[in-house]
Amino acid sequence: MSFRIGESTISNIIGEGCFAIWNVLMPLYLKPPCSHAEWRKIAEDFYRLWNFPMCVGALDGKHGMIQALPRPGSEYYNYKGFHSIVLLAACDAQYCFTLVYVGDAGRHSDGGVFANSKFGKKLMENSLNIPPHDNIDTEVFPYCMAADAAFPLKPSIMRPYPGKSSFREDKIFNYRLSRARRVIENTFVIMSSK
């Protein structure tokens, strides 16, 4: 009432404004790596900073709390006990988002959101222009994303060994993967604080 504009008009203005901001700023600040050299640079940074070789990103989902929609049922109600929309993202070693998918209902798991997302499908089809593999010493290894146990284990996605392993190599791998994966958690915290 203070602006003498109806609710539906304001709703349209906000929607169109957000869409325009996204279209203008997204190519400038959320440009995904598109060449092998850009992906290799990310992998070099992960190895130098976090001691995890061949990693082209850390991958995870974040639930953004929303007010309950009218008659949404349980679609947006998540396992944490509140209504949410999921932000699925990958970031580089410098805490910058490289791939983002927003808008899945909160009841879906990170793995389910990933399977339905555009960049998840492209990663599984190997169509993100990530280099297929490289050599470390005499061994050939694929480039991968560091993720938690909610994601599928694939050549392009590394997740921790399950349970408590007594093997030293498994513990070292899980520790280093955790260091690389922690980057996306920190990126979410940085984003939330801003």
C-alpha cells in the first residue's frame, strides 16, 4: 500500500528484475571453465593448496531456507525439518563457484538433485570439456570432482571410502578428499555471510 502498487505487480517486478540481474551478471561472474587449460589450472590449484591431485572442483548441495509455500505438501520440506530450495554447486580451489544449479525442492537428496541437474547430466556424459585423464608419474588418472557420500562413485566423481577402514591408504585418501571437499563447504559459508 505504501507504494500504491498491487502485490501481483510487485511480484512481477521482482521476478523480472531477478531474471535480468541473472542474465547480465551470470556470464561475468559465473562463467564455467570451458577449455582443458582452465580445468587443468583448477586441478593444479587443488593439488598445490589442498594436496588432492586431478581435482577439478568440489561438489555439494546447500539447503536454502524458505517460507512454506501455500499448500506445498511435503515437496519442499527437507530432512532437516524446514522448507527449503536446494543450491547444488561446484567450486574451484579459490572458493569461487564454477557450476551452479538452483531451484530443486528441498525433499530431494544431493544425489537426486545432481542426477536431475543440467550440469550433473553433462558431467556424467563427459560433455563439460573436462580433460579425460592425465599422467601422474607413470600412472594415468581421470580428472574428478571431490564430493561426499551422497553422490555416486564415478570416474568423474570421487567420494570417501565408506565406514571406518583400517587400511592406512584409505584413511589418507579420505583425509585428502575431505580437505578438497571442505572448499565447497567454506564457499557456502562465505556466500551465506555476504
